[in-house]
Amino acid sequence: MEEFQTTWKTDGTEVEELRLQHSNNIQRIAIIKAFIAVRLLQLQNMAQDSQLAKEVSCTCYVKEMTWKLLWLKVEKRTLPEKTPSLHWFYYGIAKLAGWYDSKRNGRVGVKVLWQGWLKLAEMIESAELLISIQQTKHL
């Protein structure tokens, strides 16, 4: 519970920083951010079991377009034939947020995961907009 509260309130989604006027709005965004905090903790916990995370495809957690966008941004090379693992996805999000691997870093914190997740969400939204533009051109 403490990890969830820290992820939800301060280190991850920063729900405490919200300055909303109406209680309905506060309640809605708090619930959405709670869901996101749980997802971040799930990803972190699943990736901690690195052997399992290396064997499981990242498509068990995200859509195909999501990992492909992350791959192209982080790896900067052509897409692999085989879908990368959840382990790769975890560290890919961290790298997107500016995290780099060193012997002292250890596991990726939820604050970095959240920052990477936000950047990835912006990339997904941009890609979906481009796809919809392309589809309307052909109509």
C-alpha cells in the first residue's frame, strides 16, 4: 500500500499537485491517476522478475504500435522480426525519460517510468493523428 500511495501521490502520477476547483473533477482525475499508478507498479514488479520479463512478449502489456514507436525512438534502428520482451519495454520507457544504465542505478523508479510513459503517450497520440489524417486523405 505504501508503494502505491507514494506512486499515486508524489513520485509517480503526482496527484497531490492537482489544483482543481470542483470535487467531481478531483474525484475523476484521482481515480484515473490511481489506475495509472497501479499500471506503473505492475510494470515495475513484472520487470523485477527479470527472467520471466525476458521470456514474456511486451505485447502482453501494450499494443503493437506502442512498442514499435518506442523501439524506433529508443533503439534508432529497424524493427526486429521478433517482438521484444517486457524487460526491454521496461528499460525502453526508462531510456525515453532520460534514464541511463549504470552499475549504481539499479531498478528504474516510478517517477522515471511515469515521465517515459507520458512521452510515449504523446508519441502514440501523434502517430494516431497522422494515421487518421492519412485515412481522411484517401476518402
